[in-house]
Amino acid sequence: MHRSIVIRAILVIATALLVTNAHAWGREGHQVVANLAATQLTAKARAEVNRLLALEPGETLQSISTWPDEYRGAATGSWHYVNFPRDTCNYDAARDCPDGKCVVGMIGKQFEILASNLPDETRLKALKYVVHFVADVHQPLHAGYFDDKGGNTYQLQAFGHGTNLHALWDSGLIKNLHEDVDALTKRLISKRNAPNAADLNMVHAAEESCKIVGTAGFYPERKVGQD
């Protein structure tokens, strides 16, 4: 029973990320994604998620959504992104995700843990990773180009500060909206049109993010205007 409930729960969590145009996924972005996901859980999925969250009283999908960043280390850093060569957005696991240590590979691995009979403590940790990583793979520069480290080496000025393109997408854009997490969640709920969870594919999600990075104008002038 756990297997079917959890897989459905996590697929529904993933749909929350496909309902709007791309935004940044810093701390606030991850929390908004988790809030959107929580509103889409079925009754059975919610019960299973809540059962796992009860292992850490007071925790919610929102509060656990940033855990993988808070406990990120050298061994897990590559789990948050996948880098493509500049000449293709076609995912090649051997080339782009050696040993499965990229965001696409890790989402698959954490899905498997959630659907397993491993101890609940292990499955709760997998839930934390899935909520976070599915958001990451939809931040375009978490599936950007290898040669500039997903925009991390592309320096620019934005909103009166020096930054880089990756950081601008991770947190700069969403902070410039001047909306708190609850307000942004409510606004996006009113606009969403969620797809069928059964159609989700994390390889396709990564390739889609890469293609967004490759669109004309995605790399802006070095001084970014308000528009």
C-alpha cells in the first residue's frame, strides 16, 4: 500500500512545478513550490506524507523543502543540478550524470527509496530530497551549460548589486517581487493549470530547462534593467 500511495503523492508534488512560467528557486521559491504541492495532494497521499512528517513533529512540506540546501556538502553538491554541453539539450546519463550523481539521477533514486519498504526515517529523508530536487530541476540554470557552471560564472549587475546569472534566478528575481511566501503561493494558485502527474518525466524536465536557457535573450546584457 505504501508504494502506490507514496508514488502518487510524489508525482502530485511534482506537478506543482509545471503550473507557471519559470521563477527563481532560492529559499522562498522552494517554499512556494512545496506549498503549491501540498494543495494538490490526494487524501491518501496527504495521510502518508503527514505520517512521515510526524516523525519530526511540526515539520511541513514547506519547512522540509530547504533541508537539502541546509545540509548540503561536498558529497551532495552535484545532486542539485545537471549540466549540458552548450551544443545539445539531449540528456545523456553517461555524459551528464556519471554514477547517477546529478539532479535527474537523484530524483529517480529518491523515488525508489520512497516506494520501498525501508525504514520510515529513511523514506522521510527521501521525501525531503524529492520535494527539493524536483523544484531544482525546474530552475532553468540547474540544467544549464557545463562551460559556465550553470550561469555561475556569468557576472552581471542587477537591482543595484553585483551578482551572477545563476544567483539572479535562484533568489534575486523572486526577492524583487516583494511578495512573501504566502502571498506568492496564493497568486500562483490562482493561475495554475496542472498537467497530469502520470505524464511527468524528469529527463524531459531537465531538457526543457536546458532549452529555456538556450532561448534568445536568456543571457542578458551585463547590466540588467528593471524590465
